[in-house]
Amino acid sequence: MECLKLAWQSVCGKKRSSVLMSVILAISFAFAVITLSVSGSMIKTNDVFRKTTYGEWQLILPGINSKLKGAAANSDWLDELGVMNVYGTIGEDGVGTVDETLKKLGHITVNEGRFPESDGEIAMEADLLSKLGIDYTLGQDVTLSVSIAARENSALGTSHPVNVVRTYQLVGIIKEYTDVWTWATKPVCELDGTSSRAESGISATLCSALLTENACAEIVRQAQLQAEAFNNAEKEQGSDLRIKLCDAPTSNFFCTGFDTDKTNFIARVYQTVGSVPLAFNATKYAQQETQTYNIFFTALIFAVTLLAVVCVNIMQMQKQIRQIALFRSIGVTKRQLRQMQIFEMLFICIPSVVLGILLGAGGTWLLLRTALFKNGAEILVDIPFKQVGLAVLCWLFGIILMRLIVFQAADGQAACCTEKSAPHCGGKACADRCARFPVLCGSVFHGGGIRIAFEQ
């Protein structure tokens, strides 16, 4: 306990030098943490950005009917299944619903407002609002013409969709996703992130406008009434023109599976739903970056960290030698000195390590935010604690090495002045030692204890 108190008194008595050493060590350690963390943090941030932008779904099965939906939902290869129901279109953009699972798998969120909760509300992508010339003001009423597809009619010569005009209250601006999601039929291991929907040959309409299920069903009912009225009018006129609506909704499945082997996965999917078109998420499951540490640069970081510790201790070496010589002169044993050195090292190093990690994490975040990810992407800081631990070991090695050097240098210079011998000591050798260690004059003995006036 006495050694602990003396070590604390030593650190407090040398406030300026102790603070200087702690700050230098913390800064050097912070730079080591930044250098070690920036690569892994960049990879993690990119991975999160990829997930939030392109979704976490693994497989898309477009145009699935309710029977196949039930078969897929009960299959043993399925992990999670998200469903998008497309009831109609506005131009090339879909109108429909998405379930909660797909919102999670696709990271479908709103930049402003919320998703519709009542039948008279709608949430739309900003891109669709721009196409229609509608501003982004929430709470306004928007009037839309929704097209419901019809089957080919030989008398008409082409498909004749039914347009339903409805008015809704805009309650949310959906984060863009319909134009950035990509899928491809290449094997997962060969995806390079550049495959597009055109290359896959699979077409699927995605919902840029979201309504409630009841609101979508009402659009279909109104379309059926309009189609029926048209057919009756044409029949009365003796015309063969007829409109027959396509089955609505069209469902797109977005799912993840338990089987990571692509061949087995596809075989099990086909066994369940038959030979339906399917494709993989081309961007999310492109070749992922892996975190690697170059041995040379890692060793260089450790060497610089070690050098910083050595340099700081060299700056303090003379004072440390004088301090240890003082303690030896008043009878402090080597064992007690070693304990004091250990406690001193802990008092200085532990705060420096904690502060260095915090500064390094903050510096890594700031570097990625200002230099690489200015688009508001979520920044994830990944501190490689294994490498950081090795850096701490380099620290400890450097500090222990320097303390041993200081200890050995001071041990041969035992002071000659003690409580009893000080009045009687003399001679040139004693005078030389006292001249080298004037701090001995700051030693005061009282009450069986020792009070030491450490130099600032």
C-alpha cells in the first residue's frame, strides 16, 4: 500500500511531465487505432450501405400466384419471405402494398412522414412525385390515374388497360429503391455488382406508391365496374370489343434461404414452385470485401508506437534516474521500487489507452464521414481489438524496457545521505553525488514516514 501511495504521489508531484507523457502516449495510440481501424470500418460501413440501399433479400421470384405463395411459405428452404403485391401502375411505376417482412429485408423506409394507415392515404417515392410534377409537401391531396392491366383482346388488337382516377392524402416520402434494386441469374460467386435487370431477362414491376390493402382492393373493384360498363355498352352496340382484367394483384416474392450453396438452393426452389423465373440480388450478394492486414504496415504501426513510447521516456530519463537514486538513497528496496514503477506505469498507461481508443474511434468516424461517406450513410467504426492489444503490448514492452534501463542506471548511484549518516557524510565522492542529486535536499524524515518533494 505504501508503494501504491508513493507511486501516486510521484505521478501527482510531476504533474506537468505526467500529463505530457499521458497526452503524447494517448495521441500516438489514437493514430495507431485510426490506422488499424479505418480499413475494417470502411468495409463494415460499405456493407451496411449496400444492405440499406439494395436490400438484404437473396432471391426474387416475380409474378407468383397465391398457390405458389403457399407452397413456398411452407417449404424447408425458406428463411424469410417478403411479399410485394402490385395492383396497378402509374406509367411504369407500380401501385400496391408491401408486407412488414419485405420492409425489413429491403430496408424500405420513409425519408419523411410515414406509411399509409388508412384507406385514403398514400406514400410515394420522390422520383414518382417528380415525374408527376407534384411537390413533396406532406398532407396535400394528390389525384392519380392508376392503370389496371387487361388481357389481350383480338378484337381490340392490343391490351386495353382500365384507368381508375383516385385522390389520396400524401403522408410519406419513400426512400428510393425501385430504380436501384438489381437482380441477375449469374451464380452468386460470379456476381460483380454490375449485373442489371436487363441482363437477367426477368421483368418485375416494383411499387413506387404504397396504399393499404383495402385501398388497393377498392381500385380493382372500381376497375371491374368500369370494365363491366364498357363491355355492356359495346354489347348493346353489337360490338365484339370486350375488356377482361388481368388477375390482381401480381405478387413478387423476395426471400432468403437457409442453403448457401447456389445449385442446391435453386434445385430446392424449383422443386417447390416449379420452373418459374428467379434471380439473385445482384448487388447485395456480389463479391464481398474481406478485411486483411498487411504485415509490413501493421509491423510499421507497432514500431512507430514503440518508438513514441521510447522517445517520451528518453525525454524523462534524467528525472527518472534522479528520482530512483533518491529512493535508493533513503533505503527503499529494489522490490519496492519495482512495485512503484509498475504502479506508476499503470497510473499513466491505463488512462492513455482508454483516451487513445476513444480518440481513435472518433478520429476514424470523422475521417470516414468527411472524406469518404458524405452522403449521410451510417458510419460503423470497427476497432480490431486483437491488433490494438498487440499495440498495447508494444507499449508495455517499450515502457518496461525504458524503466529497466533507468532502473539499472540509477541503481549504481545510491545516495549517501540518510537520516543518521547525513550529518557525518563527507568526502569528494559524497559531494559529487550530492551535486548530481540536489533533490536529496527535498527529503524530509518525520514520524517514521517519508515525505518527498518531487521536482516539477
